[in-house]
Amino acid sequence: MVDNITKGKWNQIKGKVKEESGKLTGNKSQEIRGKADQAAGKVQEEYGKVKKNIKKAIGD
């Protein structure tokens, strides 16, 4: 099972690719969606880290 940390990093990569392709094609909408995907990926990654630390702290 893929955890939130990995999913978040993957979403950041996909967002960066989308952003760069938007820049290359002059598609501002795609560029903005890419940045949004990157931000969402960062949030997801941080959530995964916090969840992992909590589980570690309570001994799960």
C-alpha cells in the first residue's frame, strides 16, 4: 500500500511536469493547475509525515 508521503511526492512531481508543460505551451491555466497540484502534494506529504510520527509516538 502506498502511503501519503509517497503519494504526496508523486503529486508534486506530476504537478511540476504539468506546470512546465504549461509554461512551454503558453497555457497559463495548465501552469496554474500544476502549481496547485504541487501544493496539494506538499500538504499530503506533510500529513503523511505527521501521521507517521503520531503512530510512532503511540507505539502502533
